[in-house]
Amino acid sequence: MNLLLENCGISKKSADEISAIFNGGRVPHALILEGAPQPAALTAKTMAKACVCTSKGAKPCGQCAACKKAVAGSHPDIFILDGDAGTRAFPVDMIRKIRTDAYIRPNEADCKVYLLLGVQNMAEVSQNALLKVLEEPPENVMFIMTASNVSQLLPTIRSRAQVFTINGADGEKLPEKAFAIARAILNPKESELLFLLSDFSNDREGFRQTAGCLQLVFRDALVARSGGKSRLSGQDTAASLLCGSLTRSSLLELLEVTEKVPAALDRNANMPLLLTSFCACLRCAAGR
Ligand SMILES: [Zn+2]
């Protein structure tokens, strides 16, 4: 598989390490991404998307029907349990249900993916239930877990999964930066937004990744606007703030503005010009 881990908020080194395993064809049936919750979850979700993506090239392509379903949270072969919110997210009944379900063939994709986020919060009884399926993994099933600290897991779980320690890109500051930018868009004055963006004058990659994070925040706000509950950005506060302050069409426009960033960067656009125009487009989309 040609796995592409872009805009996940992790360092290039971490992304290359994980991609190398996948691209070498040694895909583990269970893996744990250890690191800060937000980039770890984003990476896990991108990997899940790649597992169901039907593109022949780099995955996830973001364009195929499977990728679109994955982004919308409606792919029938991706199951997400988010435990970062607290310890009750992994009830043992739920893990037993997953265990049974894992032996049923995938619905649409070549494999089923179980995303268990924040497994450091999983109670021991649930970990033991999970262990049974990790010991005798069904074919075409992948468990992708994230944990802020794997030492909080049973050694038996750790030994059954491949552990990757991931480092955030730029000390994990990018998602926070995206959050600050999202807030600044609502500000009537443009100075704050311009100031935040000026940090990227000499940091094309940082800008690319931040625009990717922003895209997820806008996407989350749009989903929230239509009453949906799926969140991908890990920035719930930013998403609800935007959802409460902007119209659906404004949010759609904001999404479009961020979607154009990678192409502009690939064209080798002049950074100060690109940032100034990005700022103007965001403000215009938000009706500021
Ligand atoms: Zn795809």
C-alpha cells in the first residue's frame, strides 16, 4: 500500500516511519500510535481511510467513494470508539461485540478497521476482552489504537500490537495554531489573523499542515451545522464556535479556501502574497 500521511500534525520522521511499514507490505493487524491525542487520532483516522480507499495510487486519495464515506463518518467498515473523553468509552460489552463482529466479513472494503482512540483509558476487564481477538486475529481486520501513554496498558496488549511513538510536527503546536486562526477569522479586525498567518512566511510545510487542520475544523463546523456528531479535527470548541457564528454557505466557502492551499503551495506561490490573499479570502468567506 502506498500510504500517504499528510496534514496529520505529526513530524515527517514519524510519518515516514509508519508509511515505510505499510509500503513494505508488512501491515500489522494491530497497532498502537503513542503520542498527543489530537495528531495521533488524526493519523489513525487517515490510516483507516487508507485501508478502505479504492485508489490504485497513493492512499487515502480523498476522492473515491470510500474516502468520501470515511470522511463523512459513514463507511460501514470503519468503527470508531473514542475513549479520550473518559474511562467509560470502552465498556466490556462493546469490546465483546467488536470481537464477534470482527469475524464477519467486511461490508464493502477489503478489510474492516476498528479505531480505538485513547486506549490508555480502557479498563483492564475490557483490555482482557480485546486481547482475545488480538491473539487470534481474523483475516482482513485491522485494529488501530491511539494512546497518550502505552505504559498504562497491559503488557499482553502491548506485545500483541506494533507500537509507534509519534512526534507532533513543530512540537504539536500546529493544531493549536489552527484553532487560534479559526477564532481570529471571526474577529472584525484583520490584524490578528494577519499576525498569526505571518508566522508561516518561511514555513511552507507548516502552512500546508495548518491549512489541513483548519480544513478539518471547518468540516466539523459544517457537520455540526447539519446536526451531525462526527468530529475529525479534535478541536470541538473551535468547530462549535464557528458553527454558532457563521452560516452554512460561509462555512462551505471557508472550506473551499483551505482546499486551494496545497495546489497554491505546489505551484510554488510567493509566500507573503499567498498568506495575504489567504487572509483576505477567509475574511471574505466569513463576511468580515
Ligand atoms: Zn480513496
